[in-house]
Amino acid sequence: MDGLTARLLQVLSLRCDDLPADVRRVARDCLADWLACTLAGLAEPVSGIVAAAAQEEGGHPQATLIGRTGKGTVLQAALVNGTASHALDYDDVNLAVPGHMTVAIVPALLALAEQMESSGAEFIAAFVAGYETACRIGKLVEPAHYANGFHATATIGSLGAAVACAHLMRLSPEQASHAVGLAATQAAGLKAMFGTMAKPLHAGLASRAGLQSVLLARKGLTSRTDVLECAQGFAQVHGADFHLTDALAEPVGGYHLLANLFKFHAACYSTHSTIEAVAALRHEHSLSADAVSSIQVVAGEGCTICNIQEPTTALEAKFSLRIAAAFALLGVETGRVSEWGRATEPDVLAVRDRVRVELVPGMGLSDSDVVMRLRDGTQLRRSHDCGVPMADKTKQSARVAAKLIALTVPTLGKPPSPRLLDLLSTVEEQKDLRELLALCKAVVE
């Protein structure tokens, strides 16, 4: 075993003590952000539907269903918690994939860690192993994979979840390669589903597939062990790109995790630069909505994912550059989940209809160039790229903690307990995750 799949699985030897402080910090922040999004996402219809279906199935109570009474099987927990965590599309991203790796990896890993009574340090190391592998696979197959219409959170996410769980279970490299093959043959998910309940379901399905693949491989179920590079394997079938050098290259700072991007607007990440650019012009020039005659948004051709022209639901609004620009000009608090339901209000529609979107080649998923024309003839312009991670990881942690508090208060009816915040900030020091999970139960019936 010396092919690409085997080379990437060398990450199985990674241990928490090997990780730099900033990498451990970002991993902790990913867990905190995931929990915030999961708790806040409990109120979304898709979360209730998937949880109800799992409860009807029944099964052994093995793992916590976040925010709910009782437990489910580990596979049910991966599916239910994964779906809830992506329900608001407010979870973190990495443009190397591009997609949401935390929501695909953490639900499976957390359920397995609870069942195995794994330590926090083991959890962190396994998470980083899965995350790094997913990003390397993204580098291997992008941009063709995403351009072809695959939702990388669903496809590559299942492979990341498999590697993370294989790491936690200490599978041999050969067993882990079988698990990756099993996950790859289940990998599916279409970008055509953006703006529907199927998109958050992708995260749950990826998480469950990754975990199930590991459980089956551990029992002896086999697959190809070279699934990434073989003929008609994952890379070849999912796109025309095979960037071996990029996949094996050392990322900036040594870890792809350091480029993780946390969301502070509750919408598709490709809308964030437009929000920032329009908001900056509004603040800088003290603009009212009535003063603006038109807004032109220029973004990359890949931003078809967030170019719903006339959204009618909050889900659709999260994938509309026109609504994003309108909200920003009106001063709507886009970090507040409930605000995205305002897409059809008259004042929002009046601004939306003055927004024109142009998608062009050569721009990335995180770029936006905004030209604003005022009624007095003045033309204003602002560009923004939200794809640059925060350099100060301490400040980033503070923003993630503030987001956790803001998102959980509406769900819990009160701020999260100081003990929960303390446990999240010291995860790798915990002998197991039982206390943390106990604090996340019984929020909804």
C-alpha cells in the first residue's frame, strides 16, 4: 500500500500532543461553533423531521441526540446531529474543499467518542486527522468536483468523517483504507439541493456514512484500498481534476485547519463578501436605502449556488446575493438567524429589485465587487474577500464564543452555563466527553 490513499492515511499516527497550540485552539472553536449551530438549528423543521424518523426506528441508546431527551444509536446520532448542525447554514467552511467539514466530521466522531468513552485529546486528534484529510482530497479533485454539481460537504465530508472515526478507533492503515473506500462508494450530494431541506440532510448523511464505513471495516468488510486514485474511483468519477501535487503540498502554517473560516452571517459563505462590501459603503457614506438607485454585484461564476433571484423562504434567502445586498443596505442584522425570514417584506423587495448580479470567470467563491449608484449620480465601489482567515486566533475564539452565546440564548432561554463554556475551552484536558454532552440534553421535546 503505497498509493495516494495510503499516503494520506499516514495521518492516522497523529496525536494531540503533536499539534501546535493554534491548531488545537481552532479545533476547539470548531466544536464550539458546531454546538452553537446545532442547538440553534433544533428549531428548524428539517431537524425535527429527521429526529422523529430516528425515534420511530428505535434502537440501542448509544449516543446523545443534541438538545433532545433520550439517546439514539451512534448512526442515528450522526445523522440527526449532523442535519441539525447544518440546518441554518451558519456553520464554518474551508475553501480548500470547498465545503463544511466540521458538520460532516464532528457528529460521527462525537457519537463514537461518547460510546467509546474517548478522551478529549483523542477526540481533538481524530478531528484534525479527518479534517486535514478532507481538505487534501478537496485539493485533489477541485475545482471540477464542485463545478460538476457535487456538494463537497456531502461527498468529501463522508471521507473526512471516515478517517476521523478510523483514527479514534485506532484502525490499522489497511482497515482504514477499506473504510475510506466504503465511504467513497456512498459519497453523494447535489448542489442542486441548495435552498432546500436536502442540503442540511447532506451533512447528516455524510457523517453517518463515514461512521458506518468504519464500523463495517472494523468487522472485516472490505473495499478497494486505493479508491482515491484508481480507475473509475472517487477522483476520476467525480471530476476531471487530479491535482496530486496540491493534495500532498504543505498548507500554510502546516495545517489546513488554520484556514478554517467561521461564519458571522447566517447564510451561504459566498454571500458574505457582498454583505461586508455593501455594509461598509453604507457606514462609510451614511447611506439610506432610498439614496441608492442601483447595486451591481460582481462575483465568481461558481456563485450560482447563491444566486436565487426571487427567494420566498428563509432557506432560499440564504442563497441569494440580491437579498444579501438588500439586507446589508437596510442594516438588517444578518448574524441573527430570524432576520432571514424577512426576504419578502416590502422594504426588502424594494431594494432587492435594484440589485443586479453578474457572475464572471476568474473570481473565487469568496470574492465580491460591488458598485453602488446613488440617485444624485455618484458611483461608489467596494471589493471584499471573506476567504482570508483571521490571523489572531485568540480574537477569533472570542468571536466564536460570542456567537455561541448569541445563538443558544433563543434555544435555551438563557445563556449557556459557564461550565459548558469552560469544558469547550479545555476539551483536550477532559478524560471523556460525558459531562459536556450531559449539558446539551433536553432542550426540546
